[in-house]
Amino acid sequence: MSKMDKIAGLREILELDPKNSFARYGIAMELAKSGETAEALAEFDTLLANDPDYTAGYFMAAQTLAAAGRTAEAVERLKAGIGSAARSGNQHALSEMQAMLDELDR
């Protein structure tokens, strides 16, 4: 399945359920993988506005920002994600984001 087919299918899901976090995350990830950084970050922003405890969204948005050389923004996204992971008790995500934060904060 091509990237465009995946995105089209996920957008169909969003038409039926605009707050479907999984579909929004999938679109953001496909866009990020193809280097469409601004569009991917817009999808991550919408995802996290609708679902502030979708912890993976923070981590992947931070990775997208870091890859684009936007380190300060990545650090802020990681800090927000660590808060989300702590609230939801997701220790694995918390430790992954803390490790990335430590790496970026050097």
C-alpha cells in the first residue's frame, strides 16, 4: 500500500471520527516519514490538542522536530510528553523520552 493510499484511508476514518487519535497519529507518522515536516507537526499538534494523553504523539513529534534541527522545540515537546507519560503511568515512554531529552540537553 502506498503512502498516499494509507493517508487517504486514515483521512476517511477521520471524516467519520474527527477525534480518532490512532488515525491522526498514523497520518502524522506517514507525513513525517516522507519528510513533510510542517504537515506532520500540524497533525501531531491536532492530535495532542484533542488527546493530551496520547503519549506517543509527544515522542514522535519531538523526534520529527529534532530531525528538522528544531532542538529547542523538541525539548519542550519532550517535557510535555514526560508529563503525559507520568500522568498515565507509562514508565516505558517516560524513560524513552527522558533519554532523548538528556541527549538533546547536552
